[in-house]
Amino acid sequence: MIGAVGALVGAGLGFGFAHLLLLVSAKATGAPSIPIDPAQGEYLGAVVLAVVASGLAAVLPAWSASRIDPLEAIQS
């Protein structure tokens, strides 16, 4: 859940920052001086990748630890 919330907050902040850069970098004519288009961002892909990565980061160590006898882990 923490990974999903973090991914959503990060995607939202990235989208907001891209819009801020678009506004700040505007020339007098209104055209942006930096070629940024927040609408072309792959926000869904970034959220899915972050959720999968955080899930793997939580599951893999737990799966590895589940194969060790607790008594041996405590003694070492």
C-alpha cells in the first residue's frame, strides 16, 4: 500500500512539476521555450512499474527469510 500511495503521489507531483515548467518557461508569445508536453507522460506506466518494484522489494526478502529456520537465524 505504501508503494502504491508513493507511486500515485510521485506521478501527481511529476505532472504538476511538468505543468509548472511549462508555465515558467513560456516566452512572451506564449510558446514554451522548453519542449515539455505533460499530456504525453507515461504516468500509468510509471505507477505500475513503481507498484511492481515496491511489491517485489517487499516479497522477495520475506520469501527468502521464510526458507530459513528461525532457531538457526537467532543463533547466528
